[in-house]
Amino acid sequence: MTFYATWTPPGQTRTARATLVPQRMSWLVLLLGWPGLVARGCPLAGLMAGGVALMAWAAVPHGLALMVVLVAMHVLLALCAADIRGWELGLRGMAPGPVVMAHDADDARLRLMHAHVAHADAPSTPIA
């Protein structure tokens, strides 16, 4: 089971348009580093991390020290990829919503829509 953070577009409460962000380590970011962040939909943070990687390439002596720094960057970015994605969605104006626990993204979207329907307001006029 995975936790999914939901982010909805500004001014909308429709859960069908919500963006689901799995709260787990990103294997793509662990493998690729900053290009993995760009591929995951975080261009701003990915390019900033790429700039830091280039500065490390220029400042740290090539060899074992550089490899340790780059591997540490990959691990740190992979562990924080969900938070970085949430930060970028917040910069785009999306609002955080409830957290859903599910097996996959489809199940999480169904659970989110079911919870949204279950908490809908009751009709104000009695039905006769």
C-alpha cells in the first residue's frame, strides 16, 4: 500500500482532475538523477539540481570524491522526489488535498472520488 497526496487545480474541488503524487522513493530519479526529476514533471527543481551537479563537477576533484558527491545527490533527490513534486505543484497554484492510501494510482483515484461523494452535503430540501 502506498500513500498518495492529492493536489487539485486552483478554484476547483473536483477530484477527477486531482494530481496524485505517490509518497515513496522514485527509482527513476535514483537511476537518472536530475533528468529523472525533469521526466517526473519537476522541470524547475530538476534544472536547479542539474546546475548543482555541474557546479560539483567543476569544484570537486574528479575521481572517487566526485562519484561520492554525485551518488549522494542521486539518493537525496530520489528520497525527496515526492516532496519536490509537491513543491512544484504548489508553485503552479495547485492546492493540497487529502492523503489517500491505496495499492496503485487507479485505486487511489477511486477511493478519493468515493470519499468526495460520501462527504457531499445532504440536500437542503426534503425529498417527498
